[in-house]
Amino acid sequence: MQQGEKEPFSLNGIEKSKLEYIAEEKFKNRIICGICLCLVFDPLFCTSCSKFYCRNCLLNYSEKTFIERNLHCPLKCKVTNFREASVMEKDYLNCIQIKCPNFPCEECLNYCDFIAHFK
Ligand SMILES: [Zn+2]
Ligand SMILES: [Zn+2]
Ligand SMILES: [Zn+2]
């Protein structure tokens, strides 16, 4: 790993497809990763297809199809330009409530606290 690079994001073996979460109806299809089709974590936004992808999903995807270390949009966008979530997007992501999947914990966690809960 190069210096200053973000640590890979890990959900510690949590199965994302099994996560139960509450999000505002109007945002529900915007917060789904275009690769794993689950709630997006550590999102990057492709400005060509206007979709979110988990950074990890993109890294895995790009590794398979790779050219150097560039990230590639799975929708084959000609211009792949990824940006971080904007302040507004972070706002609505942070409104998501996720139910802790670890039985018997019944905590409902904020999106931004979710990862820390498993450390
Ligand atoms: Zn994903
Ligand atoms: Zn794209
Ligand atoms: Zn818990």
C-alpha cells in the first residue's frame, strides 16, 4: 500500500445483502452500489452514469479488468471520472439507520457509526 492511501474498507465479514436498513424512500435507489447491488459503503460516484459504487467493489472490479490502478466503471462509461460523495449525498447517507446484524445485538446504528461498531 502506498503512503497516504486510504486503508481498504472492511465490513469484517458482514454480509451486506443481509443488512436491514431504513432510508428515505426517495433516496433508496440512489444509495445502492451498481456492483454489489447492496447499500453502498465508502461510496464513489461515477459522474458519467450518475451511479454510486463502493470503493472496494470498484477496486475488485478494476483489478480483474485492470489497466494499471485506474478505476473503471462497470457500465463501461467512456469517461470514467469518480468523485467522492458530496456534502449533500453524505447528509442523506448519514440519515440511514442500519440494524446491527450481529445477534443478539439489537442496536440500530447510524450509517456513519456502523463501521466503528464492528471494530
Ligand atoms: Zn458495492
Ligand atoms: Zn459510470
Ligand atoms: Zn451490534
